[in-house]
Amino acid sequence: MIWVESLGQMVLNLAETLGRVITLWKKTFSFIAKGNVTPQVSFEQMSKIGVASFPVVGLTSLFTGMVLAVQSGYSFIKVFNEPLFIGSVVGLSLVKELGPVLTSVVIAGRVGAAITAELGTMSVTEQLDALYTLGTSPIRYLAVPRFIALLVMTPILAALADLIGIIGGFIVATIQLGIPSGVYWEEVQTWVDLNDVCHGLIKSFFFGLIIVTTSCYKGFGTSGGAEGVGRATTEAVVISMVLILVGDYFLSVVLVAMGIGG
Amino acid sequence: MIQIKGLEKSFGRNHVLRGVDLDIRTGETMIIMGGSGSGKSVLLKHIVGLMKPDRGHVFVDEKDIVRSNEEELFAIQKRFGYLFQGAALFDSLTVGENIAFGIHNLRPEYSPKWKDIVVDKLALVGLKPEVAGLKPAELSGGMKKRVALARAIAYEPDYILYDEPTTGLDPIMSAVINELIIGLQKKLNVTSVVVTHDMNSAYKISNRIAMIYLGKIVAIGSPDEIRNTKDPLVKQFITGSAVGPIQMPVKAVE
């Protein structure tokens, strides 16, 4: 009956993790709700997290838009003998799925890892304990600005990724596939409406929440010196990415059912 | 006054504290000595509420911090300065900002004068004012410890907890830190709890010495009483002998 024991242990661990995550949220959001935030530190984090991530997010989405146009263009030439609906394929794929998901995956790798490594190092060097003894809650001082930064910046970056990706598609569509620019933009405008944009941006908000929760939770719970920091960082990135992709499906189902971007 | 009653703490199967009882009187310097892994640092963290015990109580001036809510605990923590074993300076802040951190949070009334206080406290630990602009990564190990001490005393707490204050320091700097601990006690009537292995330092600075072994306080007394003890356990520890009742699980090199 060893499997029963390990199953029970797994359920217990999951319940414990869930409880701790809810406590982290409760404390963080109650500080935010009370306005107990340091705007300067939050802006610093926004700049560090958002602005500094822009080049890599931009580059990723530009080439994603370009490759979408190439793939759909040549596939449609094979089927219809001409590249139809390129603007709609590029626009819809980016706005509803690839913009938010790719942006979030890039942020999880770049920012989530950095947050876990920083908080984890602080944890193993007793800096979190030092914060307590100097009259500051680590959640208020460290988690709150990072939550604000990621919840605000992930949707903004996803929106920019949508735009840059569509421009990438435009470059390929007009130069490589010879589609008139007016036709491309008309397809984008016809098929992509505000509802679809909201669908993607709402998802990216939740992806931001997944990344910041996972990375702060893993960072605060780090123990075991340099090896522990490495392990926590890897786990934070892997868990964030898996949760983003799994969460994407469920969020899409719920949003479509609510009539947002169906 | 700090009263510790029946304190127990386990980490998984590792039962670190097994019923610690200890009274620390106001204004005294109490040394807690014991081997590595005997639970000294864990005990220190319980005194300031950084850890919650499985059982037992810690009273700070008759207020049970184990049963305090977050706000009450915060009010009590304000009265403590804590020198961490590895200094625990904030890497992202300068030395000056590190020292001022507690002033801004715990003594906002001193905030306008924070720059003067930083210079003053740096001088107290034997460092020049220019150090205030450096980042912790630019400091040596001994300097980090001195800055950490300056940070712990900057907001003038009533209690100061020292986790191995002289470990890693050269003998002269150890003596400076010892003098500083004695000076703080005399001048400000600060109550200090010092966790240390350094017996020279212990005899010099303490009013009383307690020894922790296997998660319990096994001996307590004045420096002279401890020095002249007949208890084989304490004797082995203070003389640093490998032979005696305390068995360290080490493999001899063949």
C-alpha cells in the first residue's frame, strides 16, 4: 500500500502549497488594497521588468508574426493558388494566443527566474529575516512591487507583442508574398475585433499572476544555499511555463463561454 | 526581561530544541554557548519571533510573543536589534541605506537626522564615513559584520541579539566588537544575548553563560562558575577537548 501513502502525501503537499499561495495572495493584495505600497520601488520594478523585457519580447513577436505569414502564405498558395487570409491568420493567432503566451513564456524565463534567484539568495543569506527585524514585512517590501509590476506590465507587453507581430506579418506579406498592404490591413481589421484583443490581454494578466506568484513563492521558500537557489529558480521557471500553457486552455474555455473573444 | 519556557522546535525528524528554559534579566549580557547544530541560532530566532515554536513560550517583558498577532509582534520586534551570523546586509542598498533602514521604519522621528546617525554609528564600529556610499559587495567579511552591527544598533533597541558576532574577525577586531558590546550594556543598559563559540569573548563580555546541549540548557552560571566548573560536559566544551561526554560524529583520518 505504498502508493496509497505516497498519494496521500502528494495530496497533503498540494493542499499545503495551495494554502501558502493563498496566504501570500491575501497578504500581498491586502497591502495593495490598503495602498501600503512604495510607488518608487514599484516603478523601478516596472522599468526593470517591463521596459528591459521589451527588446526580447519585441524580437520574439516580430519573428513569430513573420513566420506565421510565411507558413500560412505558402500553405494557402498550395490550397487556393493564392495567399488569402494572411492578415486574419496572423492577427487572430497573435492577438488571442501567441502574443500573450509567448510574451509570458519570455517573461517567465527572464523575469521569473531573476525574481526567484534574488529572493532565494536573500532567503538563504538571512536578508528576509533581517527585513523582519528592521520592521518591514518582506511581502510588503519585495512581493508587492513585483506583483504590481508584473500585473501591469505583462498585458502591456502582450499588447505591444500583438502589434509588433502583426507588423512582422505585414513585412512578409507585402514584400515576400506580394500582397497589397491595404488588403493585409483590411483582413486584420475585419477578423480581429476588440473582443479578441481583450481575450488575449485578460489571459496575459493571469499569466503575469502565475509568473509572479510562482517566482515569489519559490524565492521566499528557498533553503539550502547556492544549490537551493539554483533548484528553486529552475522549478519556478518550469512550473510557471507549465501553468501558463495549461492555464491558457482553461482560461480560453472560460473566456469563450463568457462571450469574450469567442 | 526575557523568559523562555519549555521551548520545543523540530524540523522534520530533527528535534532541535527539546524544552529550553531560560531567563534573561534586563541589562545583562547572556552568552549562549554550544556545539554546532545544538540549536543556538534557532533559539535566538525564537526570541525575536522569527520562528514559531512547536511548544513553549517566549515572554518579552511579560508579553508572550508566541501568541502575539502580527501587529503586536511588530511592536515587540521594534525593541530588538539583531546581528546575523552572515551579516545579512541588503545587497541592493548602500552601507548608509542599510544602516538607515531600521531608522526609517522603526524610529521615523530620527529620519531627518539619518545621515548623521549613519556617520555616528559607523564611527562607533571603527569605520570611516566614506564607507556609507559603498555597496555590501565591496566590503570585506569583517567590515560587513561591523556594518551589520551598526545597522542593528542604529535605532537604539532595548535588546540586542548577536549571532556569533566575532566569528570570522581578526583578534583585534574581535576585541573591538567585545568592547562595543560591553560599552552598549554600560552606557545604554542594553540587554544582550550573544550566541558564540569564542570562549575568550564569552568570559570578557558576559554576566552569565548558558550552555545548550542536545536542545536543552544543561548549565548556567557566571563566567567564573563556568570557568571553574566540574561538570565534564561543560569542561570539555570550554577547554575544547575532543575526548569527553560530547561525541562528535566525525571519522578520523586513517
